[in-house]
Amino acid sequence: MASLFIKVSKYLFILYILIFLLCGFIAVLRRKITVRQYTTASNLQRLMTLLFNLQSFAIIYMHESGGEKVMLLLRTFGIAYAALLLFLFSMSKMHAGSSKILTNCILMLSSIGIVILWRLRPASCQRQVLWMVLGVVIMNVFMYVFRGKWVERIPWWVYAGISFILVVLPFIFPSPENGSLNWVNIHGFTFQPSELIKPVLVFLIATLYVKQHRIVSILTGGAVVAGLSVVLLVQNDLGMILIFCTLFLFMTYDYTQREWILIAGVAAVVLAGFAAYRFVGHVQVRVDTWLNPWQDIENGGYQIAQSLFAISAGRFFGTGLYLGMPYYIPAVWTDMVFSAICEEFGGIFGFAVVMIYLLMAIVIFSLVSRYENRFRRDLAMGCSILVSVQTCLIIGGVIKLLPLTGVTLPFISYGGTSILSTFLIMGIVQELFRSRSQTERQVRDYARKKAERGGDSQGLYVSP
């Protein structure tokens, strides 16, 4: 009976996430959508998220029933769902005007993350839930702090100082892991400082690019990114180097609107990558494994080979939750969580997860076009770049489209500091939405009253 329920559920999970996507893209891409239509699409997304959570929890509970982990399961998922409800309530009531579609995407991705992490490694799921609670709390606090006008007056060198302090912490409190020296252990508390640099770097570049001295601003930002990249190269944190360099490159292109800067930047990244391949041993191993994992499948190529086997085993509709074998993939709960999703939920479900990240990027980019304030516009641009690039890097690595860099899949992969950093980034975006919506809300309220007097309550349009 349980096996039949799981096999039926895998088709329902695909249905839920496809309806979720359809509602999201209609709300975002439809040029003229009324408030009522937008609210209906948002509520339907939340219903699909609720159904996914209820059904997946039922499967997990059936699998754990009779074991010693039942109470642990109830406590972990109880805390997780309480955190998600707090997040939903705070975005709806405490920060009215924040993007409902973006909130729903975070809810769905976080829900998927909790389910798949419990399936793969319950101990990591417990820690992830605690980090998620901390992320929701800090996100709300940060959004209130960000409303102060004094934030825009903080000089760039403050952000640069914070970035360099964070990046050198692993040398002071080292905690080597998997050949990388990018973790810190302070009295048993372990975190990855480079993850916290991401939102700081966005503020740094946005602060520099409101200045009129373009060449000085670009050179200053480039020097900071180059300095951080050198330290990260020593720490063997290749994924973060790519994220920082790509962030700087695209924000600089947007700042100057000069195509040659984009071309030169891409050429510089390619040359730097070639030099690293020739002279840095671990980079050469990563690239060789990417090009041909089958030549050393028992050692260096084992992880990517098992990832590809898992994805192919899931085919379109998946094996079903708990009916796959994702535990054969090394570090599946961190680097390779997308492979586990594709194996047990199916390739269609995995593709839909990628489309949720695309939907988030579209929502954030729509915010860029609504801002004339250069500082806030650049913040929105930088946040969208961070989430998009990180998602592309890890999914590209998992499916062997790119060399595996070891970054996390936002809101899904296990990684406490990554969860905290991503919630901070989304806090920046949601506060930008909220502040921008204040003026637009006043206009809509006036239009609504006028429409009601005219007997037309459905002719009011809203921006996603």
C-alpha cells in the first residue's frame, strides 16, 4: 500500500510543481494582470506548496513509523514548518509590498530542500532547519535595518574591510574540509565566511557605482575582487571565485553599457582559468574529471559518474521518494542534491526546479526596471546575478555541463552559511520591492477608489 502511494505521489508532485510554475509565469509575464488575478495566482501557488508538503510528509512518516526517529521527525518538521509560516506571515503582514511570487518560490524551494535532506541525511536536515530559522529571523531584522537612509551613506571601504576580514578568517581559525581551507571553526561553531561576503560585495559594488568617477570606481572594485580571488584560490574555493568575478563583470557591464568590457572580461576569465589549469594542481584535476570522468571512475570521476547514473535512473517521472539509491553519490546532500531530486522526483520535476530559479531571476530583474535610484537598482541587479550564477554553476556541474565547483543549490542543498547568506540576499530584494511598492500602492489605492465609484473593481492592474 505504501509503495503504491509513493508511486502515485511522484506524478502528483510533478503536477503540483507544474501548476506552481504556470501560476508564477502568468503572474510575472502577463503584461496586464489585475490585483484579483495576481492574488489568485499567488494563492494557488501556496496551495500547491501546501499539498507538496502534506504529501511528502505523509510518505516520510510512513517510512519512519515504528522507528525511533518518529519524534525527531515530528520535532524537525514542526520547527521547519513554523519557520516557513513565520516567513510567510512576515512577508505578508510585516513587510507588505514585498513580492508574493518571490516569497512563494522561496517557500517551495525550502520545502523541497527539507524533504530531500531528511531523505538523504536526517542529521543534516535538523541542522539545516535551525539555520533556516536563524535565516528567517535575521532576514526580517535586516529588512528593518535596511530601511534607514544611513545605509546608503556607508562608504565602500567599510564593505571592503568586512570582506577581507571574513576571507582571512579561515587562516586564523582553520577547519579544513574536503581539501579546501574556506571553513572556520570557533569553539565548535563552524561556518563558511566566503558565503557571507556575497551580500557584502553587492553593497560594495553598488556603492562604488553611484560615483561619477567611472574609471576609479571600476579599478577599485576590480582590485577588491582580485584580492579576494587570490585568497580564495589559496583556500581552493573555486566556485566562489567564479561567483565573485561574474558578479563584478556583469555589474560593470551594466554600469558602463560597453560591450567591449563584457568581451574583455570573459576573455580574462578564460585566460585565468587556463593559467589555473596549467599551474594549479587541484584545478587540473577538476577539469580533467569534468572532461572525462570515466577514465578514473573509481576515484576522481566517481562522484560525477554516480550523479549521471542517478539522473538517468530517475528518467522523466522518477523512482519515487525512498525508492531510489541516491546514497551512492558522495556528498549527495551538499554538492549533488539536484541528482537526488532528479532520481526520486524525476527529470520533469528537476527541470521545474530549475525553472523556479529562472522565475526568481525574472522577478528580480523586473525590479531593476522599476528603479531609477542607481544604488538600489544595482543592489537588485547584483542579487539576481548571485542567485542565477550560483544555480547555473552547481546544476551545470551536476549534469557535467561545467566543471564541478562545489557551491550549494540555493535553499535546497545542505549548508548553514549558504542558507543564511541566501536569506540575506532575498531580504535585500524583498525590502527593495517593499519600498518601491509604497508609491505604487498609493497610486493603486487611488485608482481602486475611483474604479469602485465607477462600478469597475476588476480593471486595476498590478506590477509583479
